[in-house]
Amino acid sequence: MGAEILDSFPAGGPRGSWPAEQKAAELRKAGQPVEVVMDLESDRFLVVAGRR
């Protein structure tokens, strides 16, 4: 992948819970460009440093 992974969360969280998106929103609010991507091999959502 080559991107810096800042955090990761299991894909099987409770219905209506989006912890990766919540973490990304916190980081964006602090001025850090990030995005959430799905890693199919590990079945996890990754919060990665944004690509410019």
C-alpha cells in the first residue's frame, strides 16, 4: 500500500458504529489530511495519512 497507517479498526463493529470514520473526523478537525480505506486481507478499516 505504501501509505502511513495511523490507526486501524475491525470491520465487524456494532451496527451503526463507525469508529474509523470518527477517528478520521477527529484528525481532520486537528488539520491532518486523512482517509479511511478498507483492507480486505485483514478485514479492517485503516485510517491513513492523506495523499496529496
